[in-house]
Amino acid sequence: MSENMADKTYLPPDQRLEEKKKSESPMRVVMNGLLYENAAFLLVLGTCPLLAVTISAKSSFFMGIAVIFVLTGSEVFISMLRNIIPDKVRIPAFIIVIAGFVTIVQMVISAYLPALNKSLGIYIPLIVVNCIVLARAEAFSCKRPVFLSMIDGLSMGSGYMVALVIMGSAREILGNGTFFDLQLPLFGTVIEPMMFFLLPPGGFFVYGICICFTQIVIKRLEKTKKRRIPLPTTGCGSCSACSGGTACTTNDEHTESEVK
């Protein structure tokens, strides 16, 4: 049992370096933000605006755009200043940077989209203390270069916006019979909209279903990746006892690992 635990926890230095390079590749950062580390459906961050704003697809979409702008801008700016900001005051500095970008968003929405400003209400200023924005500033952008921080901001913000739009669309269609404020056919005549989905319990219900489907998709992708991993074929080359026949212990080990 201890041997199995050691195999899972210990990685050789070369393999650790390779894993670190993979985790910092742009494609890996994008996939983490969109799927494997989705802020809403996997990390369960930013649930307050997620449940409150998603009564319509339109407000969900614009809230997602606001989060992408704030997250990308703050991560790039913090990454540029990562060697200047003192470690002891980094959290207040991060909040000031985030608050600056949130103020820009709020002023633009107030000037050009007053109706949207009313519907989003207090949730735009609350982006300042959103767990997603502050967490990415602390965990990623203050330790990574500007380019990777920009990609992380775009991907994490896009993943959160996708979650918002999915939930907002489902709740608006099922609860109001509309999509982006456009009346859908059959709703109101053949199909009666269910008010339940516009209420807080309906938001939690849809949220739970989305989390469940996300877990199913990720598990299937992981199984597909495992099937695509080729087995090493160099073991029999150094074995003088046989020529890759049934007596080779290397083949037996690979068979046992596949069965497990």
C-alpha cells in the first residue's frame, strides 16, 4: 500500500519540470479557464452574482463581459507591477487595481446602458470583491508574466461568462418563455413557463444540474485521454529472454495496469 502511495505522490525532478511547463503553456491555461478550472461550475466561486443575475440571458451576457474586462485588465496590470508591489501590502494593492477597472465599467454602463445598469444594480460594484478576480490576482498574475496573465484573464472570464449565459438562458426560457427578451414560439400557448426557475430555488436547481453535467464531461474527457496514452514499447528491446512473447513480464505489467 505504501508503495502505491509513493508512486502517486512522488514525481522525479524531470517529470515535475515537464508538468510545470505543461501547466504554464498558453493552451493549458485556456483549457483550465474554460473547463478544467471553471470558476463557476468547478471552483464554485462568484456564486452570489451567478445566482442573482442569471434570471435573463441578456443581463448574464453583459455581466460576463464586465467580468472579462475587469479580470483581464487587472491581471495584466498586476502582472506588470508584480516586482514593484511590496509583498506585505499586495492584497490592498490588488483591490485598488481591481476597483479602478470596476469603476471604468460602471461609468460606461451608467452612461450608455442605463436600463442595464438598473437590472445589474449593486452586482457591478461587487465585482471588486469577487472571489474570482481577487483569487486570480493572488494565485496567478502576481507570479506570471504579462502574456500568460492576459490569457488567464480572458480564459477565466470567458469560462465564467459561459456559465452565466448557460444558466441565464435556461432560467429565462423555462421561467419566462423568452430568450434575450424575445418571445419564443409555443411558450404561453402550448407550454406554460414555470415561475419556479426565476426564483432562488430554481437558480440553485439549475446550478446543481450544470455542475453535474460539467463533472460528467470532464470525467469522459479524462477517460478519453487515458485511452490515447500509448504504452511503452522499449521494454522488450532490452530483454534477452524473449522477443516480446507471452513470457515477457513487461507485457504482463502493462496488461495488469490496463485491467486495474
